[in-house]
Amino acid sequence: MDDSKKRSSAMTEGIDKAPHRSLMKALGWTDREIHMPMIGIVNGANEIIPGHIHLNRIVDAVKAGVREAGGNPVSFPVIGVCDGIAMGHTGMKYSLASREIIADSIEIMATAHPFDALVFVPNCDKIVPGMLMAAARINIPSIFVSGGPMLSGHVPGGDACGMSLSTMFEAVGKQAAGTMTEEQLNIFEDNACPTCGSCSGMYTANSMNCLTEAIGMGLVGNGTIPAVYSARDRLAKEAGYKIMELLEKNIRPLDILTLKAFKNALTVDMALGCSTNTMLHLPAIAHEAHVDLDIFMANEISSKVPNLCHLAPAGPDHIEDLYQSGGVMAVMHELDKIGLLDGSLMTVCCKTIGELYEKAINYNTSVIRPIDDPYSKNGGIAVLRGNLALDGAVVKRSAVDQKMLVHEGPARVFESEEDVIQAIFGGKIKKGDVVVIRYEGPKGGPGMREMLSPTSAIAGMGLDKDVALITDGRFSGATRGASIGHVSPEAAEGGVIGLVEEGDLISINIPEGTLELKVSEAVLLERKARWVCKPCPITTGYLARYANQVTSASKGAVFKT
């Protein structure tokens, strides 16, 4: 038997393997089950993440499909962080850092117990890319089926537009500004997140689940079928069937995760207006797949790709609306009309990506704009460069107000997220300011926290069309406004962001892709000579090790090798 198709046979066949088989029989397995292909199901279920609370249901459906197709399904768990719950305190330092632990733990499990193939069941933010990194690293037949998005929330008696988690963060800013009562805030709190699933806008989780579909690692519908729909259970069963076909045909992740596939994913990313966090995760996944993906490739692609969707927080639509409109394949069908995709690439459906999207239908042209009537001629994300970000910075262009695409204003400098929150709620941030938050990068944080709380506070207080925010940390997909993150090199690595002083002029030009500190080179050299790095605030445990091993955001914040 071809060992590439039956890795577990090395653990089960022969007299000398009797001890192994005895341990499997301790699990309740029969001789027949022991000699079936062993399919690992990487189970993200837990009872703290709303997007993962229901994943055992999805895993049960996957198991049913695997068994019906002749395999022996074996589930094992991985950790996860709910970014929304971790937001605004020390817990957020662990979110991005958890991605590496997730990938490493799956490598350990899948290598110590030689599974023949893997079905990955993630849903939320860092779990999806962590699993994709593991799939590329292990490179045995693999398929992804996510838990699906949450339905949008609705306030009783309110308008037809749905709510999402970003609505809640901005509502806190409105309450602080006196434009919303505490009673109204409580009504929002009760209704913003009405079901299980990944939060309902085009945030990081849904961005990555949609891109998993676009890159060829998930079945059609993986990114958009709502968590509570029976279609999600049917999709999970299909994933169970399909993994057995992938095993038989020996189709592996590295057969799918090619440079051309990453370019397809970036193209869809720009059309959808995905979270800026994709600019961290796609390079990290590419790194594991031995693909050289420069983040500035996003600009080249964005210059050719129109932005077709304005999903929350950029607009009123949510992932359920994208699903009803035809989903990711309908977006890809529009893009293919002007030759923006490579349709020849293999997918886990055992068909080419072109075969999957060629018959897709755009059912709602107000949710998915036609290719000849886009929101903009350029894609949803821009990578900026200038003396303030020599290695790049990232902004979600599709969520920036038109008048803030070009802006110049005085720097308001803060050394942490907590400091800026106090200033915003204290009324110390004025129209025209450029808020700078530093020492929040991968090393300096450590962990590169998301800055959803300050951006939401700015939006909630009505300043999002007048104030820019720049950080070496990152932003939630729920962020809107002129919020520029991933500034590299970060302050803790001696980047120019660490040399900015209160009142310095900062110039932002998103259409031209520039981010400049209007200070002379001579002054910067003088400041550099007296600069002292702020000590890392965490010196023990995993985060201390993470700070020593992590690379720049421009490299995907992967570990040094």
C-alpha cells in the first residue's frame, strides 16, 4: 500500500504493532475500524467562543460523512481565543500569539498519531489561519469546513439594517459622548449577537473563511452559510465524504496552496473588502507553503481589482446577505468577467476553481456590485510606505471616508491602547488629529493587540471622518475609518514610529500609498541617537518567548526559523 495514502498503516500492521492495536482497542475500536483510513478531525469546539460553541455539531456531521465514506473519524481539540472577549485588556496580547500555538499543536498531534488525512473545523479569528498553517506544514490530504457566520442582530422596532459586534463597540463611544442612554445601550447589548457563529460582518474570521473557499481549501459555501442553517450541517457531511476522495486521489494542501492560488485569494480579498488581518495571515500561511508572498503584492493586485462589496463595518450588509446573494463564488464569477482570476487551479472539491465559479449567479447586485459598477476601481486594502513605515503599513481603504483618504495633521502620541482610550473619552482628541499608538507591535506589545476599542470610541464619538489613527499594533476587521496598522518596523525594533513626538505633522495619502512623518532626516537621526526602547511589559511565560521569536508584521509575524 502506498504509504502516502495510508500513513496509519505503519502504526497498525504487523505483529510488532500489537501494542499499538491494543491501545486502540482500549478506545473501543474494532479490528475493522483499526484497519480503516484514520481521519483526524481538528476540532475547534469550546464553551467560551460564540463562534465555536456549536462546533461539536459540525464535527458530528463530519464524522457521519467520513464513516459513510469508509473512514474512521478521530476528533482532537485545539485552543482558541475569542477576540471580542479578549479585546481591550491583556488577553488581546495572546490572540495573534495563539496562532503559532495552534499550528504547532496540530503538527504534534498529526505527527505523533499518523493520521491519513485531516478535516479542519475552525471558525474564529486566529484559529482559521493557524489551522491553514498546520495543513500546509503537515501536507497530508486536508479539507476545511468552518462553523459559519452568526446572523446579524436587530433591535426590536428598529430599522431593517442588522447589527453586529462593531455596533456594540461604537455604541460604547456614543454612550460616552452622551448620544445614547445606558438603557439604549443595554437593548443593543441584548440583541447585537443573536446566534452562535463568527461575528456577522466582514471581520477577520469571516474574511479568512471566505478566503479559505477562494484559495481552494474549503467547499463552496464554507465562508458564508450561516451557522444556524441546516445547509451548514450538510456541508460538514460533504466535507467528510470529500476527504476520503482527496485521500484516494492523494491531493494535498501544497498541490493547492500555490503562488497562483494566493494571488486568487488576494484578488477576492480586495473585491470583498476583507479585514486588514489577512495581510498578516496570508503571508504566514504562504510561509508554511514555501511560497514567497510580499505584502506589497496586494497593491499590484488592488490596482486592477474593483471593490464589489461593502459588508459591515464598511456598509449595512452582513455575511448572511452575501450568502443569499450568491456567496464567494458569485464574487469570483464577477471577477472572472474581466480575467482577474486563474480558473485552472485545483481545489478540495476535486474540481478546478473555475469549474466551481463559472455557473455561480449574482442574485443581488446591491450586495455584490457588478464588475462594471463597483464601489471603487481599486481593492479594499492598501499597503502604505514612507519614512514612517519603511517596510509597510496596512489600511482597509474600503472602510475609510472619502475625505480622509488624503489627510495631514498633528501627531497625538500614546504609548499604549489604555492611554489613548482615556484621552478619547476625556475629550482630548480633536478633529484633524493623527493619533499614534506605539509599542503595540508583535514584539513591543507583545502580541500585536487589536485596537478596536479606540477606533470604535473615535467612531462612536463622531470623529471617524476627521481623525486618523496609526499604530504598530493591528485592527479588528470590525474597525472603520482612517485606521492604519501593522506599521513596520515597529517601535520596539527601532522603527521611526518610536521617534514621533507630540505635534509632529503626519501626512497620509492612501491613493498614492504613502505615509510620511514631516520631520527632517537630521532631526530623526538626532532623536534616534537618544532613543531608548521601552522595555517589554511581559518578561515570563509564553508571551516573553513569543516576543523573542516573532518577526515583523510585514513578514506575517511568523516565528524566526
